[in-house]
Amino acid sequence: MSALARWFQRKGKMIAGYDRTRTKLCEELENEGIIISYEDNVNAIPLEFKTNITSNLIIYTPAIPADQKIISYFRMHRFMVKKRAEVLGEITKDHFTIAVAGTHGKTTTSSLIAHILNDADTNMVAFLGGIATNYQSNLIINDNKDGDPLRVIVEADEYDRSFLTLKPDIAVITALDPDHLDIYGNEAEMKTSYSKFVNNIKPEGFLIIKKKLSNDIDFESGKNLKIKEYSLYNNPVRAEGIRLEKEEMRFNYVSPNLIIENIPFAFPGYHNIENAIAAITVGLILGINSDIIKLALSTFRGIKRRFEYILYADQVIYIDDYAHHPEEIKAFLHSVRSIFPDHRITAVFQPHLFTRTRDFSKDFAESLELADEIILLDIYPARENPIPGVTSELIFKELNTPYKQMLTMENLIDHLKDKNIDVIVTIGAGDIDQMVIPIKKLLVDKYEISA
């Protein structure tokens, strides 16, 4: 949503918006001249947005509850109200579009593609679901090259079937693990929606898909899609020679027609190397020189809250990650364990959504057990109302370890004060990010680390 706000502001439009919580990103938008209210009250709507019914555009995310007062006001007064995905569909329809879909890996892969295209100095704009560290923004624009067509990179969000508004030239699918079952009902229906997304790819277009996932897609005949499968290992398009050197990973990109050797990649995690394989493949399809791609990966500094080192000192290591699906947590903690095999790992996890907690409590527990000690916080509800009997205790009871604790956000810091911490990770997509600075301050003071 904030990337769209920045896009329209760049086009000279007046922008106002609502958010539930004032975050650092909201403050940045306000500093850029965007008006934000934090109260669900019709009186908080600026006067300029209560007039000009036919010319004002109201954009909303499905994360907003249907009965929210502000969106209800605009609907009742017959303003032009569109979903975020609809607007992205309108923006992309006349441009070459690269859409990245998947139940996880979207933000990393789309950010990598955007960084490669930007480094190649091609005309591009990327709407990202996270803050790219290199740009300190979720909107990346390079449109200064005369005669070069604009390429648009977007995350194709499967929630609420939003990605079906897109008709990409290149589509990437990173994962098809069950998610959003509150919308789809079951895994089969979710995969049907992905099939529809794939069949929205323009004729003669490309599908870059993780190995074996194409077995779950029903392809329409006559499209002549060019399909390229990739994976971390055991595939014609893969990584080889993965190794950790100091604080960066290195690997070789291998395909039937090309090998790019000794790629330096400072964004940790085996799952992120796999995302890089997909991004490199897209870059090569677009004709970008392999040396430019290699250099781009060497300068990529990641995304906020995706395997983000908050503190890296001899005394203690602190990593923050947005993972909120069991498979994401498993990939994240597996990478942490492989990088720090001799360290004790403390994981602080805030579940996201009551329905996801209900549907995957056993899977969450299994993934979290890759850590040595687990601290569970209360569920972050986001758009949902509470469900009777659904709390973090569902996960807690499934954890097969004595080193587990249930805490509230309010007493987390006091609990950590008395603990010897080696490696600590915070995990979740809710407001756990509000604890990052307090935890960092605690660790800096506790272990007397110089800032």
C-alpha cells in the first residue's frame, strides 16, 4: 500500500491514508508529505477527500475489515473504491510485467529482480512488499533511459485471489505450501487459483517455477508458455558450490547453457540463494549480461525483516525475520542453525492470524523446534476477530521441548533481562517489529556492546 502511495505521489497526486498503528514506515511517509490518520473515524478523513466523488480514487487492502468505518463511508457515498491488486493490474496492463507469486519468497525474489534490472540501468519500477535495504524503500524506480520500455515488477498476492488481476509477461512461482485456507477452504482450491494465475500469463510468456510445483498447475493449451524449473539442488537450473565465507555466502549458478561462478551473496540463508536462482533466471531471460547480474547480487543488501542482522557481536547475535508460515520458519531456522551450528538459539515467535494458527499449529511447533528455546507471544489478529479456543497455546502444547515459554509483549523484555543469550531471533509478521529496538537496546546494555 505504501509503495502505491509513493507511486501516485510521484505522479503529482495528493495522498492521504489510514493505518492501525504508527510505525517507522508511516512516519517516513508523513515526512514525504503524505497525510496519515490512525483513528478509524470518518472525521479523520481530510476534507479534500470527501469531495470530488468522481475523481478521487480510494485504494484498500483486503487486510482492512469489511466493516471499517472509513472504507464504509467511501462505499456508501459511491466513491471509486478499488482493491490494491486491481490498481496494480491497471498500472501493469500496458507495460511488460514480471509478477512473483508464491506462499513465501515473493518479496525477496521480486526485490532481487528489481535490483538486477536497476543495476542493468533498464527502465523499471518495482512495487515491493518490504523495504529494500539498498533503497530504503518499497518502491524502486529507474525510468530515465529514453526508448527503453518500462518493465514493472510486482508481487502477485494470492490472498483473496488478488493476483488474478495481473496478466504478466513473466511469472515466477516460489512455493505452493497451503496458506490462506480461510479464503480458499482447502489446498486444492488454492492450487486452482494458482492455475488461473499461470493461465493469465500472456501467450509466449515465461513461467519460472520451483521444481515439481508445475505438477500442481493445470495449463491451458495453446499458450506456448516457456517453462523453466529451478531449485537449490538436483535440477538443470540450480546452485552449486554453496559455501559460507566470513559473513557472506558464495555459490555458482548452473543452467544447461550458462554457468556463473563464485557469486558473492551477502544475504544469508539457503532459501534466499534459491530465490536468487529464480531472479538470475529472470535477468538472463531479459538479456542482462551475466557479469552485471553477478555484480548486482554482490551488492544486494537484503530486505528489512528478512534475515536482518540487528546485532552481530562476539557476545551475542540478534536476527529479525518476517516469517509467518511454518515452511518459512523452517527455512529461516535451518539457515540460522547452519550458519551458527555451535550456538544456542532462542526464538521469539508471534503467530499471525487466528485461522493460520488454528490450521497449522502442529506445523508451527515442528518448525520452531529447530531452535533450542522457544518463546511464544500472543497471536497478532491483523484483519481477523478472535476465534474461541484459538490462542498461542495451541502451538505451545504441540512443542516437544521443555525449553518453552508463553509471554506477552509487555513482559518480554523483563524475561530476557535475566537470560544468558547466545543467538536470539524474533519471528513474525505482526507488530513484533515494535520490539526490535527495545531488544537491541537490552542486549547492547546487557553485554556492554559499543554502538
